[in-house]
Amino acid sequence: MLELQTCRLDQWRSQLALDVRLKRLLDTIPLEVQTDGISLEALRKMLRGAKGRGCHCGAIGDELRRMGWRRERNWKKSENGFRAFWFPPS
């Protein structure tokens, strides 16, 4: 039971770190760029740690949703499938 609690605490701490890192990153991106939309992959690359490991896309998406961001998919303007961009809260 203690191991499970420790594991959950570690997950909570790592999620908290992602919250802080993502907020700091978004604060550095100009509002004009944000309103044009940001791809999840671009955010993932910018959030890479010192050892080159990236964050999980699902965790970034969950955190963006918590922050009020919305994802829009564009199926019509891409030859290689859809493009998804994230937009800040209105």
C-alpha cells in the first residue's frame, strides 16, 4: 500500500512539474502566435528535458484542457491528413 501511495505521489509531482513548465513555456510564446494555433508536437519538442526525453502527448493535452485551451482539427487544408492546433482560451 505504501508503494502505491509513493507511486501516486511521484506521479502527482511529475504532473505538477509539467503544469509549471507548460505555463512558463506558454508565457514565452507571443499572443499572436498562440492565437494562430500551436501544434501539440511543437509544444512537446519545446518541453524536452535535459536528457532529451519528451513529455507524453496525452499529458500535455490533458494539461492544456485544464488550462482552458481547445483543440481544433482541420481536415480540409492538408494533403497528408488532418492538422490539429491548440488555441488559448477566449
